[in-house]
Amino acid sequence: MKKDNNLIAIEEDGKKISPILPNTVKNFMIDIDGTICDDIPNEEPGRMATAELYPDALVTINKWYEEGHVITFFTSRIEEHREVTEKWLNDHGFNYHGMVMGKPRGGNYHWIDNHIVRATRFEGRFTDLIAESATIQVFKK
């Protein structure tokens, strides 16, 4: 497999497959509610405009953006909340590439993909990421 300049991966037979980012670039998918600000359910959209920013979220995420990583907010907020959410992100100075609305609610996510997926659970503070060993579930060979 080789990659052309547009990040399009090409198989030996010339067929295009999904793009692959360089190993030095992370494709961050970052939740909003309870991760970068107050945890606000969709049933209380009036609170979204005044959500309290969590410490270090802005600095850390903008640092990742400046380092060349892809920043996409992946939120359970619905499409009706896009405008208030974009305004809040912009008013607080977040740099980002995109936002995906309508993430399933309820947590306990198990992401299956043909690309590498790494998950980091937010536990109250944004910092640089560190490497740790963990047990993971994989498909039986």
C-alpha cells in the first residue's frame, strides 16, 4: 500500500481506500458536555450558551491544534444545538476543524473501526497525554 499527497491510501492493485493520517498526527474526537464544559443534557438547551468552561481544556486543545493535530468535537448535542454550540466554542476561542452532532447518548462506548482507535477517558483535567499499559478487548483470531 502507498499514500499519495492527498492522504488517499492506494492498494497495490490501484484501488483507493480510506485516508490514513501520518503517525505524527492525531485525529482527536472530543466530547463537549462533561469534557470541556459543564455537563448539560439536550433537554436543557438554554444552559448551553452559558456553560462553564473546564480548566485547561482550551489551552490543551488549542495546543494540539497548533501542533497540527485534527480537532473535531463529537457531541451528543443534536443538530438544533449546532448554532449555540459553535458560538460558545468560538466565543471561548477554541480552534477546531469540525463538529459532529448526534453522538449516541449514554456512554459505555465501544468503537469498532478498520483504523487504529485510541480512547482516553476524561477524568476532570486536560493535560498532555501519557502512555500507559491497559487491557483491551480485541477480536478473536
